[in-house]
Amino acid sequence: MAQLVELQRHIALDDYEGVAQLSDAVRNLRQEAGRLVPILKDRRVWMVNSARQGGGVAEMLPSLIGLMRDLGVEANWLVMETAEPAFFPLTKRLHNLIHGQGDPNLGPAERELYDRVSRETADAVRGHVSPGDVVIIHDPQPMGAGAILRQTAEVAAIWQCHIGFDRDTPETQAAWAFLAAYAAPYDRAVFTAAEYIPACLAGRATIIPPAIDPLSHKNRDLPIHKLVGILVDAALVPPFGPVLTSPFPEPAQRLQRDGSWAPASQPDDIGLLFRPIVAQVSRWDRLKGFLPLMEGFVALKRSLEDGDGQPTRHRRAVELCRLVLAGPDPASIADDPEAREVLAEIGNAYGRLDPPLQEAIAILSLPMRSQKHNALMVNALQRCSDVVAQNSLREGFGLTATEAMWKRVAVMGSSAAGLRQQIRPGLDGWLIEDPEDTAEIARALGELLGDPHRREALARRAQQRVHDDFLVFTQVRRWLEVITEAAGARSR
Ligand code: UDP
């Protein structure tokens, strides 16, 4: 099955051009598009992925498609669906293997399942496409379907892989051995970093780094009253006084000490508006490194017991500081079957902490029913943070870091390849060498919390870096180049 997604809100290119900081980038994009878009006359572009929401791909597609449409490209979005319960666990395994993790034994049963769902998906997508169209397939889930379409419909096909690992291991080899057959028919592949390109796609791959939309609900500026309104409406802070807007139908939920969930302002105010805040917002995935981050934070708090004579202001910052670990409500993401399990693991570790440490940590499940509300909650949480952490064990790119950098928040990332691509250590963020080294995490958090000038310097350069390299306008321009090239090559 494949669902056609209607785009909800669309910001016009003119709106972006009206923002002083963005106008040059928009003008450059228009100029390039004037040359490239006519090549796509009478062709449509189809983006195919496996999730309507949750995660980086679903995050990027609406802006990418919206801007392409504004430039005159007929772009659409299809989300694959399957009633086969074992399919997404299998593709999650492939995802983890590409990141170098998990059991590399993939046999005929896995192949049969993957092929069967790929055929079904290809049949469903075929009903939408016409000869000459360009199909862009995202990640391993619909990759097999795209390969079949390339062979059976007269379309150009591009595969974009949003994940990758900069090392060759038995696990990555198993994943690519499984996927190589599906890679073969594609006209082109797109990766987010050169280190991720596997041998089976060498010579056919282009690099397009991910990007953020600066006017989306996730990233747009939030004037102070709007910010406070969102926090109150989402129950992320208790209402200190009357606010203009009504509460969100589904507030953010916070894990309570007894293991139950309640609106996030219970049992007490997290302190988002008053305390130093360290936050990580990610999918509930083991590779995001939530657990070692929590342990590092606990080690930092425990270091207070040493009374090691740190300057008072530093000490006070560590005393007051709170850690927020936030992610999407696991019930809401169809293609991420591990989320519930991972959140339970984090909850169990939290349950074993002493009450004062539990008080200092808020584990939040953010409802996803309204994407707008979810995006605004993430936006507000990132803006309330003194440090945004992305302690990933593996990271294809890490839009959460980009989002925080754009908001001029200091970022503490791990040295996972995707984060290294964005953060130049000491320049526009802090990089942890080993995301499982809790002492290193504690040290880094302590130094960042204790030094507001350093945070500000890192954050300022981080925003500039995103402005120069990771905004959606560059991404659209690169895509137009790849699409027109693939379409031209296919028709020759
Ligand atoms: N995200 C979200 N709501 C949540 C948690 C995460 O919208 O509750 C978003 C987050 O803001 C980011 C994306 O999901 O835009 C995650 O992308 P990233 O590249 O960091 O990692 P991925 O999930 O693709 O591995």
C-alpha cells in the first residue's frame, strides 16, 4: 500500500525571501531553478518513504516538496504501508546493520519477506506514476520497491540513504550484501556523507547533506510570549498566570517515579524557564545514546558531593541544572518498532535512581497526533536549553543538532560521523569522543554549564554554520541538479 500525503501548511518562497537573513539564499535558488526546472517539464517527482512523521526524513520532506512546487516542479509524497508485521522489524534490523550494529545473519526467509513486501509496494506506487517521472526512494524500507519500479515502469529512480557508518564491519557488509541487488537498477544514489557510500553504489552516488527549514514550526522564531504560551499549553510548565491560547488537547507526558505517565508539569515544575537545562530530543533508539547521557549527567551531579572547590557560580549551575530527555510518543511511529522497548529501558534506569536525582531528570513523551504541536514543543524545548546534547552512538546526520545550532544553542554532540560533519569541535560545538564514557560526558557538561561565554561563542558560530551549509535552499538546489541529471540520462 502507498498513501498519498497532502501537505498541510505551505510557506511560499516569497515569505523566505522577505527574511533578511535568508533573502540571498532564496535569490540564488531561484536563479538556479530557472535553468533546471524547464528540463522537468511534463515529468512528476515522487518522494517515497515509510513514515508520515517521526524522524529526520519525514521532517525534511514537506519543506523540500513545498519549495520544489513553488519553483514549478510537480512534486508529491507517497508513504509506503504494509500489513506485514515482520517487515518493519526487518528493515529496522537493516538500519541498525548499516550503522554497524546487530545480528548480521540474514537468510532466505528475510529475503522472501523483503521481496514480497517490495512487490506489493511497487504495485501500489505504480498506480500513481507515469512514464518519464522521477521516483526518489528514501532509505532501505521502500528500496526494493523502487528497484522493481525502475525495471518495470519507465521512470528514473534515485535512492537516498539517510543513514551510514564510516567503517566497514561484518554488520555493514551483511546489510550491503543484502541490499546490493536492489541498488543495481537505480540511476543514482544520494548519501549524506561521502564516507557512507558502499561499493555497490560507488560511481553513482552524490552527496546532499540534510537541511532544516528555518520557518517551519520546528525552527521558526518564537517571541517570548509565544514560547511561554507553548510551554503552558503543552503542560511543560505550570500556568503562572493567564495565557492567550487554549491548552493542547494532548499535553507532553512525563515519566513519574512510580513508572506511570502524567502531564509534564507533574509532580513539579521541570524548571525550563528558570534553571540551566540540558536537553536531548530524539527518537527512542538505543543508538541515540540516551542512557549514557543520563549516566553522565548523574555523574556530574554526584561530582557535587566531592566538594572539589569549584567556583561558586559553576557549582550553582550544576546544582540547579536539569536534564530533559524527550522523544515522540512511541505509539505513534509505525516504522520504529523498538521505541517502546528503548523507552522502557530508560525508564527502568530512571526508576533505580535516588529520588533527588530523579527530580533532576525529566523523561518526556511528546504526543505526535498534531505535528504542529509536536514541532512547537520541540522548538520550545530546544530554545529553553543551555546545552542541547546529541549523544548518538551512531548518527547518519542528526537534524536535532542542526535545529539547536540554528537556534543559537550550544550543542554537545558525540563524534558519530553525522555530527562530525556539522560540528567543528571547539568552533561551533563540543564533541564527545566516546558517547559511552560517562566521565567524559560529565566533564563536558560541567564545563559548558559553567562557562556561559564559551556557550555563547560556540552557539553564535553554530548558527552561522547552519546558515551557510544546512538550510533547505541549498538542499533543494542540489536535488534539482540530481533529478534533472537522472531524468535526462534515463530518457537518452
Ligand atoms: N523529532 C520530533 N519530535 C520528537 C522527537 C524528534 O519532531 O518528539 C524530530 C527532531 O526534531 C528531528 C527529527 O525528529 O527533526 C530527528 O532527526 P535526526 O536527523 O536527528 O535523527 P533520525 O530520527 O532521523 O535518526
